Amino acid sequence: MSYRYTCAVFILKQDKVLLIKHKKLQRWLPPGGCIESHETPDQAAIREVKEEVGIDIELLGDKLNEHPSINIIHPPIHIQVENNPHGLNNIDFIYYAKIINEDSLLKLNLTEADEYSWFDTVLLDQHVPEEELRINAFKALNYLKN
């Protein structure tokens, strides 16, 4: 079986998570996309967020100590396989992040998405029917409480 490598970034702010309404798929998703051949998963996560919503982020989670002679990749929160009935399955690197500058204004890339919204647990239950996405979003929101 062939796979496509992707990343998804759950951006957290207070008790909410950012989702965008994906233009092609017409569903709410976290910013993210394909990992290009010249980049690591963490670099792709940062790039995809910048391209899709125009903000700079800091990835959350345990980052290993830097060493000048070792290129250390920021580990994702987890990695999952997403079944895609319309093509290649994804191996998806899931990241949590926060906005570096809280005063930054989101600039939605309208070729990628129709809208964005900050979801709390109530809005997730009301507007996100996909169980896998809701579970990941709830886990991201609980991450802030720990």
C-alpha cells in the first residue's frame, strides 16, 4: 500500500482550537497538508499554517534538547493513518501549537479555505460530525489543561 505523508496542526488559544472550512472537501479541518520532499514534518506544519492562515506558530510538546551537530525534528503529538476512500491513505503527523504573537491577525488563504472559526467543545459537538477529528480536537483542548 502506498501512503502520502501529511501534517495537521491544532492551534490552541485559551479553551478553543482553530479549524478551517476546507474549500475542496467542504468540511472543518485543522490547518495542514502534504509534507514536501525537501522538508521535515515539523517544517511542513509551520509552513502549512503560515500558508493557510497567515500566522507564525510555536509547536507544543516535548522537544528534545538541541545539539549543534544533530538536526532534531520536533516530535508530533502522535502519528496516525487516515484512510482516504478517494486516493492514497495519509500518514498524518499531528501537532499542537500556539500563536507566537497573540495580536496577530489571521489572514485566511481563500484558495484553500472558505472560512475559519475558533471551536470550543460545544461547537465541536455541534458542527464537526467526523468522530476522528472531534477526538483529536478534544485531545488538543485537554492538552492545555495538563
